[in-house]
Amino acid sequence: MSGATVAAGPTRVPFISGRGTRILLPLLLVAVLSAAAILPIAALLVRAFLDRDGRFVGLANFVRYATEPGLAVAAWNSLTLSALATLLTIGLAYPFAYAITRTRMPGRGMFRLIALLPLLAPSLLPAFGLVYLFGNQGWLRGWLMGESLYGPVGIVLASVFYAFPHAVLILSAGLAAGDQRIYEAARALRAGPWRRFVTVTLPSSRYALISAASIVYVLVFTDFGIPSVVGGSTNVLATDIYKLVIGRFDFEMGAVVGVLLLAPAVAAYLVDWLARRSQRAMISGRSVPIAPERMPGRDLALFGFCLLVAAAVIGIIGMAVYGSLVRFWPYNLNLGLHNYARLLEDDDEFRAIGNSLALAAGTAALGTLLAMLSGWIVARRIGPAALVQGLQGLAMVPVAVPGLVLGLGYVFFFNDPANPLHALQGTLAILVLCTVAHFYTVPHLMAVGELLRLDREIDMAAQALRAGPASAGRRIFLPVLAPTLVDIAGYFFVNAMTTVSALIFLFTAQTRVAAIAVINLVEGSRIGQAAAFATLIMALSIGAALIQISLRAAILRAQRWRRREG
Amino acid sequence: MFRTFIAAAVAGIASFAPIAADAQQRTLTVYSSLDEDQAKALIKGFEAKHPQVKVNAILGSTAPIIARVIAEAAAPQADIIMGNAVSALMAADARGLLLAYKPAQYDKVSPVMRDGRAEPVWLGIDAWASSICFNTVEAAKKNIPAPKSWADLANPVYKGHITMPSPLSSGTALLAVNGWLTIFGEKGGWDFMDKLHENVSKYGHSGSAPCRQAAAGETIIGISYATPGVKAINEGAPIQIILPSEGLGWEIEAAAIVKGAKNLADAKLMADWISSREAAEISAKYLPISAYDDIQVLPKNYPADEKAKLLKMDFAKLAASREAVMAEWQKRYGTKVPPKS
């Protein structure tokens, strides 16, 4: 791999040549990430070491928590169910991502969109969908062979559904790029398709595979929504934090659980660090983009597989949408739009949709900018090693922090009158900042992954062309990175449309968003209207995703250099 | 409609900037866990009386609202909490976050709905009581009889068909548990819960969820409170609300001013409004027990005898034993997984 030849030696990045800038830029990112994520999270988690009056008590709260009955069971459930869900998710997502990036089967764009559906739907929809399909009145409850949905079965099923798009995103980003010359070399050496897959594809996607698995594990480990809806009486650590903080107002013990929930993220960070150390650039200046070959047998098999996965995703969501169209599930199945009609009578719900769109747009803009910058600093090791490593560590924290911890941490941090950012309290801007922080890890990893694959010869080309900062950005980096930028913006946008857990502590009458309105409807027992509103949110997110996909396609079409000429 | 939408989007973008205090109109920030329609009706009534005050309402579930108030202690955002469980309000009061205030009509409110202390912190708005949501269609399919009493729920015929919230995360569950401890006594209460535990398929986090699960046929019996059952019946669910014969654990939803409220004068106006007979008449349309004893309105499909079945409860004692009850519950039922249905 030619990338290896430039992996060693000092990094030379064209427009970050001054020593000052090389330290200032990573410092700036560390400061922004600290203010938006780390300090607020710490503002809550530090309480693990304090008593209610704020006096330092060492590990007393941990000891108190360790003596709580039921902890061992909850910890064991969390560890094993997350592992099982991770195995299943990666097992499904890898062939799926492979099929949409490395084959010529039909419908690849469609399948990509369907894989993203779980991300586009407020979590209420899959929860309803699973209950309507596999619950006690479910049409397909026989498929569970007498097992109840409520318990480990439900947790694993719902977790796989929830984590699947994250895994597909990371894996397909990793599989999309590669160097066709290596495959040609392999073929010249008479390596068969299977051998080419095992010796070339699999090793070159190792980093993506490790990232995807650790992200999925951490996501499932820290998620509270799924076990609380379909977990039955199966206790997991993530629900403990809700019981302690919300049920008993015991912020100190809640903080203890929050600290414990960070453990898998620390492990994921170490794994990622080891993996990244051995990762070399996959695309050099001389690379030839992957041109998947037509292999009818493989393509047909994968098409069938993708069709099955798509049917499952659409089946679950479709069932919930169906639920929004009936009069009263499961006793009055007359179809109609009455739930939608009742919803649209309310001006407040319209304001909530406007707020959601503003939140999503703001999150996409700010998040993309920050994630690209931090991804670039980490991938190119700009600045002192400790600073770069620190930045990577900070970026891994948000994924491990439940929204509840982030939201309450925001209140503790920003609502402190001594904080210069106190004025943000109560604005939509604070919701934007919180949402960027909440979903930061995956886009950051997407950016790092993409930049690691583009080797530094491209940076050097910019330098050789004596491109100034502005023109290097515009003429070289922006075009090369445009598809990734669009993907990252899309990821932030759709997550911002559906997120709830952190925002319930931060919204005001003026900044109430649609996903919170859905929760209010559920609490008010307006199930049909809640399903209808969640469906509307999903429709808007699908619209955004379609824009994202066509934009991406238009960019790729316009950039002829991505295709092999002649 | 479309215009509202555009206006909303513009307002959304505008609200990126900190909201400047409007010189013309005063604002009041209200946190509420009342039923959404009830909260909106009460606010509408207040704004009609005080057109110079614009109410900004933040509606949410009982516990998250109080958690938010506790977290915001450094610089309180709420001026007044208009409706939250008294037990949850006491958690905020214990941290010194609420302001004592005696609303204008305090003395006219029925005694049980008053704080009772010399410097009252809360004022009752309504009360809610634990009850059973029973799905008649699913019960008939499985040939399961309707329970008449709490004691009936210990019958093995209900094995796997009961859901209830966990008292560790739901005030509604605590109502039921406190009710059982009042009815059966300390030992008898826990003995009953041991037997009930054998029949429970799921302990959840939300007080209204068991009723919704019963309405959707996911369970036959949901231990909850009447309002979500009434709503489900109004939507067409085959739900019967059963008020067990031994009596019902219950609790008051009350209003309290937040200490450090930025708009204290208007918060007091709101507290005065809540203490008025007019406001109680609005609340009575949603829950039969309001702040004025003599207002007798029964919301549509609401069980008629709820008020008569309320247990005589020692709230001070129950508040003092809250932590101990939770710990005991966690020890008995938090560790082992209940039997599968």
C-alpha cells in the first residue's frame, strides 16, 4: 500500500503550518467539546463523589450503590444482552453494508434509505410496532414460540432494530472506499472471490468493524428507552439511573450509575486507539476507486438477504403507522385519518414542528462543522500527540452518556449564574448545543474514518499547488469530502428530529419540540395521536434523508474524477 | 394553518437568541404535571383574568418536572409549580426550594386540600386515587373473573395478567403501596404484596402505562389510576375501572411557588387564582375531587364512588416512611425476576 510510505514522518498539512495554529486549533476544539459535553456531564457525574450538601465523600456513594440489592443481576443483564445485541446487529449490518457498497445488485440506494429508517423514526414507532407485532395481541406473536416479548427477547429485538442504522452507516462508510488496484492484483494472483474477500476486504474494513461493534455495544448498554418499554421486569443498569434520579431524586447515586455506564465507552476508546494505531491510509493519491464487479450468484443472494432485512424494518415501522390510522388498536380497526385531523387542530403542535426543524437545521450546521474539524485533527494528528489523543478521548464520551445525564448536566452547568454561558438557558441554541454533544461520537468517527482513508498525498498535492487555506479548502478538501459532509449533516439532522431524553430538562414553552409533544400525547393517553405525530416526524425526516441522498448522488455524478476514466 | 406553521418556524429561528423581556407584557413560567387539558384550561382562565400576564407553561410528568426544579436550584427558571404530587413537592421542599405563601382564598379551600402548616407551602388542586383498569374483552377470552377487592388480586387465577408501576419510579405505584399498607397493616401489606408479586408480569416506570397496556390488550389488569382508564374508555377501549372494596390509596396534586421566582408577584396572582372557586370548577371537569368540597361534577365515564372510597391516610407518617418503603420493596421484588406469564 503506497499509503504506508507517507505514514511515517512529520505531518505536513498545507494551511496549518504555523506552530501556533497547530496547537491553537486542537486546543479550540478541546475547549468547545469540553464546554458542550464534558463539563456539563462532569457537573452531574462529580456528584458521585459528593453528598447531598456537596461535601466530598470519596467512594461512599459507590459503596452504598454496591450494597443495593439487584445490582449484580442488572449488571449481568446489561453486559450479556448488549453483547448478544451487538453480535446480531453486526452480523446483519456487515453483509447489508457490503451489499449496498460492494455489489451491483439492484436497489442499493433504496436499501440504504430503508436501513436508515430506524434512525428517522421517533423511538415510539418501533416500540409500538414491536408491541403490535409481537405483543400479547400481536399478529405474529406465535413467532416468539411462547416466549414473551416483554423481557430479554424484546430488549434484544428492539436494540438490534435501534442500533442497525448506526452500524450500517459506519460499516458502509468503511466499505465504500478502497483501492481497486489491490483487487486487480489479487485477481492476477488467481485469488477467488471468497479469498479476495477474506484477504483484502475483511482486513481493510477492520477499523470500521471494530468502531461499529464498539458503538453498537455502548449504545445498547446505555439505552434506557428500550428496556423501559419492552424490558418487562428485566432490570438493566441504564434503567437504574432513571429509578434513582427521577424516582428518588437521588442525583448522587444516579451519578454513580452514570460513572459505571462510562466503563464500556472507556473500553471502546482503548480498542479504537489500538485499531487506529495499525490503520493505514487506504486510498492514496494513486488509488483507483472501487468498481464492484457483477457476480450474479452473490448479488442475488445478497439481494434476497437485503430484501428480508428491509421487510423486517418496514414491517415494524409500517405496523406502527398502521396503528396511527386505525380508530383504536386492537379493538376498533376502522381505518381513517381522524388521529391526524385531531392533531392538526392544535397550533401548539405546529409550533413544535417548526421548532424541531430549526433545531435539526442548527444541529446539522454546527455539528458538521465541529465533527469535520475534530475528525481532521485526529486523523492528521495536528498538534501535540497528547492533545490529539485527548480530543479523540473526549469525542468518545457522549455516546456513552445517557440523555438523562447529559440533560441534567446541562441544567447544572449552564443554569449556574456564574457560568458566562448562562444566557443560553432557555434558548433554542442550548438545545442545539446539547443535541450536537449528544450525537457527536458517530459523526466524529465517520469523519476520522473518511480522512484516514484519504492519504496525505492529497494534502501534499494541495501544498504543492501552493493553494492558500481558502482555495485548498474550496478546491481540494471540500470536493473530496462533500459526500461525507452531506452524510454527517444528515445524521445530525435526523437524530435532532427524534431526540427526547436530554431535552425534557431544557425545553421551554417557546422551544418545545415535536418529539417532546409526542411524549406529552402518550402521557395524556392519546396513543393514536402520538403515533400519528411520530409518523409525521418520520415523514419529515424521510424528506430530509431523500434530499441528503440525492445531494450525495448529485455530488458523485458531478465529480467525474471519482470514476475510472477509460 | 400553513401560515401558523411559517410563523412557528420563524419564531423557532428567532428563539435562538435569548428571549428579551417584553416591556409591555409580563411573563410567568409555570411547570405543571396536571392533565394537559386541565392545565391549559386553568391557564386560559388565569390569562382571561390577568391579560397583562402571558403564561409560559412547561408540561411534563410528575417526577421529571421535580427533578428539573431540583437541578435548576442555582437559578430557578420556574415561577410556580401548578400541580404536582404533594409527596414529590415535599422532596423539593426538603431541599428548601419552595416558598411559603398563603393564597387569597386559602381559608375557603376544603381543609384536607391545605398544607396545614402555619406557613403553608402547597395548596391542593385536585386528588387522584389508585384503581384497577380491567380489560373485559381479554378477560372473557381467558375466562377470568373481574376482581372486586385488592385481596382478590392475590388469587392465582390472575397469574401473569397484572402489570403495575414500580414504586421506585412512580408516584402512582406508591399510592397503591401506601394504600395496601394502610388497609392491611405493615405485615399484612407486605404479605399481600408477596402474593401479588407472584401474579405481576411487569413492573414499569409510568403510572398511567398499566392502564394503557390494559386498554391495548397487552395485560388484563393494570394497577394505575382512573384518569387514563377514563380516557381509554372515551376512545373506545373495553376497559372497566374497578375501585376495590377495601378503599383506595390517594394523593393530592398541589401548587407551590418556587423560591427565587423571577416573577414572584405574578406567581402569587397565579396561586390566588388556583385557590379560587372558579379555578376549582375548571379542575372538577377533569377529576371529581377538587379544592372545594361542595363542587360535585363527575367527568364523563368517571367512576362515581371514588370519593367515598378514599382511605383515611396518615400523610405525615407516609412521607416519613417513604424511603424505608422503597428500600423494602427493592429488597423484596427488585432482585428477582417475576415469573413469566
